[in-house]
Amino acid sequence: MAEKRNIFLVGPMGAGKSTIGRHLAQMLHLEFFDSDQEIEQRTGADIAWVFDVEGEEGFRVREAKVIEDLSEKQGIVLATGGGSVESKDVRNRLSARGIVVYLETTIDKQVARTQRDKRRPLLQVDDPRQVLVDLSDKRNPMYEEIADVVIRTDDQSAKVVAHQIIEKLGF
């Protein structure tokens, strides 16, 4: 790997982007970033607060800026927010600046992995499963559009998935 390539992880909530991304970065000796954590660091507030104060639209503006900044780096693994792909600019930026890995998972897995997580503003509703179904219908085609590689994360450890990504990318 002469030049340091970026690896961008996209996919829905609960696909394992952050956990898998940490393993992947460690295995490849790359720096790891999580766009949500970066937003929290820059704002000094958690994602739920940003949503409450600025709404989803305000959050997405911050998210696009963070992804723009981070994707300019070289040799990073970036776990993006599930909704970041709704921005055409973000999709174009990710495609142009690195290898995009779509971590695919089922609605059942998403429900199981997110049900106790109070840090996901979009799921703080009466029927989070329906929200996940609706988001899946809307976003999955966008993930597929920019994916260089698609990996299914169901029933596999984060470490195993990270190894699969490395193998598929030939690193």
C-alpha cells in the first residue's frame, strides 16, 4: 500500500460501523474517526442535544462539514453516520476520496443492537422498528450507489468483519 488509502464505512444504525472501524484501523495501522464522535467533540454536546436544538437539518449540516474535513485526510478509517449518505455532496466526497465499504445488516439486527441505546434521536419514538424500515427503504439504495464493497455484518464479530474487509480490499 504505497499511498495511504482512506476507508469509509457506510450503513444503517446498528450495522457496527464504529466497532468494526476501530478494529479495521487497528489492524491496518490507520487512524480511526467516527463522524458522530467528531461532531460531539466540536460542539461540546451530544448528538441528541444537537438534534434537539438544531433539528435533523442542523445536525446534517454539521455532519457534512465534519465528513468534508475528515475525508481530506490520508490513511484513515471513517465510520459515518447512517444518514450522512442522504447528502449528494457527502456521497460524492466519499466516493472520490476513498474506498467505500457498505456494512449491510437486517432490520432485526438493527432493532436488537439499538433497542437500549438512548443516544439515537431518530429511534426515540413509539415504533423504532418502523423508523428503521423507512430509513432502510430510503437509504439502502444510496449506500449501494457508492459502495465499492458490500459486507453483511449479521452474526459475525466485528473482528471477523474487519478481516473480511481487509481480505476483500486486498490489503
